[in-house]
Amino acid sequence: MEATESQTNNGTKGGVNTVKNKGKSDVKRRHLPSLPTASSLSDMNQATYKGLVDSTPTEWNYLKNYEMFSLSADGSFPMMKVSCSKAVQIHNREVMMVGSGRCYRINNLSISVEVTPQ
């Protein structure tokens, strides 16, 4: 059987890799706008987070991704689980590696924002 450009491999047609089309083909990229930034502290508003903290600790493995939790029973320094081995501290946005442990789940998280008039 001779190798041709339209030879099928596992039911799919594939062209012969030449120098011109080697690697990824040209993908049309979307232009996405950047996030707006606050220029000073006077442009920012005060936000308050309120939630209910479980009274019994939960195993790390039982938390779902993007679920809020705290290492203390009073709910101070809330964190968010972002993967099976990482959590993000809300107050400083730093990633923390986690293997296992017990934490207090934060439920019914609500945010109130105080807008200051300009």
C-alpha cells in the first residue's frame, strides 16, 4: 500500500506532515478584553462577606472544588478549594498546597457591598 496524502489512519483522514504545516495549524484567536483595574483606593468599595460556619470539622477530601472553608471554627481567614491539592487564601490570594486535613466548611456565603458616593 502506497502512502498518499489522503491515506486514512484509524478512520480519520490525515495529511502528510510537511515543513510548512508541521505542528499546530494556524488557529484564529479571539480578542478578549482585559480586566478593568481600579486606579486608586478611592475607586474601590467596601465588601463584607458573611456565611455560616459548620460546627464540626470536615475532611479535606469531602470538600468540592470552589467550596469555601476555614481552618478555624470561628470562620476567620476564609479559603477556597480550587483543586484536589490546592487552596487559595481569600485575604491575600496566595495558593497553598494541601495534602489532607480537617477544615470547617462555610455555607450560605453572601456578599454585601457598601458603595461610597463620589
